[in-house]
Amino acid sequence: MNAPTTLEPDSDDAELAPIIESLGYAMRPINVGARQLTEELGLGPRGAFMLTLISRGIRFPKDLAAVLKTPRSLITADLGRLKKAGLVTASSDDPDRRKSVLSLTPAGDAARQAISDEIVRIVAANLARYSRSELRLFARMLRDVRGPDDPAVPMRLKPTLS
């Protein structure tokens, strides 16, 4: 195996330009594929991500805001939409009832699973020609692009239902 190449910030971007361009467009097929389900359910732009994060252990609105890098006011509005649709519940965990603990309803988990299935179908079809080791490398590279300060979200937790 060749030694890793070190790219300097001011180096010729010929190696990075196609990567940067592809990252910008990579979500298009996923967004298109999931759009019908998210529109049917009225999830809004962050709803599907929020269902996934709640299913993986995020319990508090402030943590959703931190992971999604979104203002709390938008998270509150999105959660209101998800609660109204019967996909998420918020119960009080605090004696003064200011802290909401989030969980998915069975309908919320079914919606999350349907969206996840569609995304997996799209990604698996588009990456079918690559080996498992190439896919693991690709996943590692995408995590590296996110950077060390991006909060990691557990990917293998079982959904928690209310």
C-alpha cells in the first residue's frame, strides 16, 4: 500500500475539487428518495434526522439543536410538528417540568424505519460495485471530513419507543 498523501491547504486543489463538488451533490438522490415520505408525514427539512437521532438515544431538545447545529427555536417548532403528527412524545423528567425527555411513538419509529429503508436502498444501489473494505474506507473518510469537533451519534443503538 502507498504512503498516505498529505495535502497542504494552499496546495493545488486538483485532488480535492472533485471530492468537494461530489460532497455538495451527494445528498441529492437521498433527498429526492426520502422527499415523498417526508412530505406525506409533514416532517419538514429536519424531521427525518430528528426521528433518527431520537431513536439513537438523543433525549433532550438542546442535544438535538447541538447535533443538528440548529437554533433551539427551530428545533422547538419541528418538535411541535412531530408531536402533533403523533411521531414523538415529550415527557417531563424535571421536578419543575422544564426539561422535556423525547421518545418516538410506534408511528414515529415506523416513519423513521420507512425513510431509513428508502435511504439504504438508494445508497446500496449507487455503491453496489464497491467492496466492503472500500465502503468502510469511504465511511471513515466521510467521518474525517466532518472533523473531530462534530458530535458523534451512536449508529447501532436500538430505537427507544414511548
